[in-house]
Amino acid sequence: MKVLLLGATGTLGSRITPALLSHQHQVVVFVRSENKLKETLPPSILSKVAVVTGDATDSNAILETLVNHDCDAFVNSAGQSNVFPWQAPRMQEIINAVATAGVEASKKLNHPMRGWFLGGLTAMCVHLEAVFTQRRHHFQL
Ligand SMILES: NC(=O)c1ccc[n+]([C@@H]2O[C@H](COP(=O)([O-])OP(=O)(O)OC[C@H]3O[C@@H](n4cnc5c(N)ncnc54)[C@H](OP(=O)(O)O)[C@@H]3O)[C@@H](O)[C@H]2O)c1
């Protein structure tokens, strides 16, 4: 599969990237900073992924990436771990943006989009039920 990974510079994302590659998936990473990505992943892994820069609250940019790269799936590990230093919670915004982009991309690409969310369960309960029950045929969760 071709998989879009959001959060590749994080604790989970930096481990998910080589794991996806080791299972022969093609990987597109969506990160805020390409420089941080270069500090996070070794060149042997970096050379095998496509890199797109953007913010995970920008649903249009995520949609564009999913469509332009003809992705079959996404993994969202963009978010915040509940560890110091505390940050303003943007999890709801991220979940909304990623979920909406996933649904819209499946419509544009005319195939189901698989999605994995590594965090944000509370935000998902609010948003995803409404989105996915309406458009279940476009989405596998
Ligand atoms: N670590 C665990 O054991 C664990 C277990 C279960 C669930 N989770 C959940 O999984 C998610 C990731 O955890 P983690 O430990 O990998 O967290 P982390 O190390 O803090 O990494 C967070 C990642 O999200 C990215 N990010 C945050 N806001 C963003 C935005 N607006 N746009 C684009 N990227 C953004 C960060 O990018 P930058 O590098 O640019 O900041 C970073 O790559 C969290 O929701 C967490 O609650 C974690």
C-alpha cells in the first residue's frame, strides 16, 4: 500500500516509518519541518520516503497530499503526548483535519481509504462517529 504518515518526527512516527518500509509499503511523510525529519531519521530511511511539509491541522494540504500521491491509507501519529512541556491541546483540530481529508480523498480517488489514529480518542468520539457513519462506504476505520 501507499501510506501517508503524519507525525514522522515524533516518538511513535520515527518508529512507524521504518516499520512500514520493512513491510514493503511505500511511505509519504507529512511533517512540519524537513530539517527536524533529517535529524530524526537516518539517511537510509529518508532516502526511501517522499516528504511533504505542512501542518496537520491543514485539511486541504493533507487532502492534496493523499490525492497527489494516490495513497491507499494514512497513519496519524501527529499529536501531543501528555508529557512535559505541556502545550495547548490541538488534538481536536488535528483529528478533524485528518479525518475530513481522509474521507474527501477517498471520494476523489474513488476507493476506500484506510486510517489509523494513534491518539486523540476523545476527539475522535466527537467527530468521527458523525463523519464515518454518514460515509461508511468511503472509509475503513
Ligand atoms: N508515545 C506513546 O507511547 C503513545 C502511546 C499511545 C498513544 N500515543 C499517542 O500518539 C500520538 C503521538 O505520540 P508521540 O509519543 O509520538 O508524540 P510526540 O513524540 O510528541 O510526537 C508528536 C508528533 O506530532 C507532530 N505534530 C504535532 N502537532 C502537529 C501539527 N500541528 N502538524 C504536524 N505535525 C504535528 C510532531 O511534529 P513536530 O516534530 O514538528 O513537533 C511530532 O512528529 C499522541 O497523540 C499520543 O497521545 C502515544
